[in-house]
Amino acid sequence: MLKKRGVSAALTLILLVILGFNLLKYLDKNPARIIDENRSVIVENKYGEVLFEKKATFYFTEEAESHTRQIKRRFIDIDDDGRMELLILQENLKGTPEENKTGRLACYNNYGNLIWEYILTEKVETPRQSFSRKYVLKNIIGVIEENGTKVIYVCGQNIIYFPSPFIRIDARTGERLEGILWHPGGMNSGIIGDFNKDGKTELVACGVNNGLERAVVFSINTDELKHTTRAPSIQDYSFNGFKVAKFNKYILFPKTDYNMYKKLRFNNSLFVSFNKLNNKFYATTLEGDPQKNIVGLGFYFDNNLSNPEILIGDIFQVRRDSLVVNGKIKGPLTNTKAYENSLMEQFEEWNSDLNSFVKMKRKKL
């Protein structure tokens, strides 16, 4: 009899544990995990229970890394209550009352209800043209705390043309903070941190300058984004009424003869990252037509975004050398010091004292 009672008690205990676990699964409303699936952003708690789902226009491959995914959607605790909120860009709002708000940044609570949204509608002009007030906020660059306020750094682009703003948003209220950095060309990637350990937080970003027709990478202290300024360019691409920002570095990448052979107006820089192991930035440029053949170059910079090193991959070498051998591009061959030097000579950087670009100096190794 006692043995049967013991077995019965044990089974009851197991049943209570199972019921308790299942109860916890349904009661836990704190977002803990994001699943990207079929152009949807699915928010789950730590037990894998779905809390809510939002449709998106972007799509990530299974191989996409976490930091890549975070440029479009990420968790944030806007009010330090221990419960996560969702920030998301480029939602699919087709067929909803918000259909005309696809360029917004939205913040949702743990039930999937909208807390706030931000839509950029700033007016900007160049000597050549005036632009619409419609923008798409493209990338969440990072979230940092400034004087007790959580600040979201976001970059966007005009819905049709090249004006690309970097803005700062109060995470709690969704209001834009003072200052915009205007860039004359799309920006594709950005990171925030004190990379050179000088006690100042920097924004490092890469993309293209349409006026200069070159891929670019720059570094600027985040404090400078509290002012409305612009990046340097030719006159027709310089935004009216704004001074050039105080950049730590503003660098023009080399443009290869392969890119020019393909008759493309400019190359583009798609990605920048910082490797804490070697204390260097890594950036890439895209050379050639991305719709037909994706080839490019890699570059290392030190933690001050100086002293570039060029990395030439096999695919670029094979394709360019085939053109050299067939007389369609002049030599030298790609995997030579002479060709590397020809690229290195093209590096230019902004000199604020001279108000112009100068050859970028590189320390001798």
C-alpha cells in the first residue's frame, strides 16, 4: 500500500511540474527571441511560445549573422522595466491603415501593440534640385546611452533620390533628437563604438558619394550628430545651408579599372565591421555589376580608420586578369605589387583645413 502511495505521489509531482512548466510558457509575456521566417518577424518568449508576428519586406538567409539581422529589427528595453520591446524597419504594411508609412521606424510592446512610430519628413535641397519629404529609414546602426537617455541611431534614404540622413531618436518617446548628418548617396552599413579608445564614441559608416562617384567610408564622433551638417561633395550635391561636418576621417576608396570597363558610374561600399582581435576595421567595395557578377575588394584600416591595406580575392583576380590577357584592360596583372600600388595611390581623404580632398598618407610597414 505504501509503495503504491509513493508511486502515486511521484506521478502527481511529475504532473504538477509538467503543468507548471506549460503554465509558465503561456504566462511568460517577455520577448526573448526573434525568428525570421518567410518575410515575417516572429517574436517568442524564452519557452518558444509565439507572442506576436509582424510582416516585413526584408528577407534574411539562414546564414545571416545576428549583427546583420539587427540592422532591420532588434529588441530594446526602452524604459528599463525588464520587458523587451521590438524595434523594426521596413515592415510590409500593405492592406493596412498604415500602408503609406512603410518608411517608418516602429516600436512595439510585448503584445505587438504599437508604442510609437517615427517618420522622417525633412526638407532638403542642393543647388541643382529640391527633394520630396519622403524617406525610407533603412538601418538601425546602434543604440547607446547619452546622459541617461537611450538613443537610437538610424540611417535612411530619400524614397527616390540620393539624400541620405543619419538621425538620432529618443528610445522612450520615439521623438527625433536635434541634428541630422546629410549624406549625398546611399549608406549601406554602420557601427558605433569607441574604437580608438579615446573616450569618445564614433560612428563609422560606408556607402557611396554620388557627387564624387566613389565608394566611401567615414568616421565621426557621435557628438557631432547633435548638429545638422553634411558630408563633402561637389557643389551640385552639397546640401544648401549646412556646413561640412567635423569628420575624424572621410575616405574615398579606389575605383578599379574593372569597374570602369563595366561602364558603371561608381563602385560602392557595402559593409564595414571592427575586429577586436586585431583591432582593425574591415570594409568591402563592390566592383562590377551586382546583378550579373558580384566581385569586389576587401580593405583593412587601423582603429583610427587610417593606414589602409588591400585584400584582393581570387574571383576578382581571375575576372580582371582574363580581361588583361585579352587586351581589354591594361596591365599589370592583378596579383602584383604594381597593381596594388596603383589602387593605393587612389585613396583620398577629406582635409578640413584645406576644404578639399588630398592623397591619403600611409605609414610605411
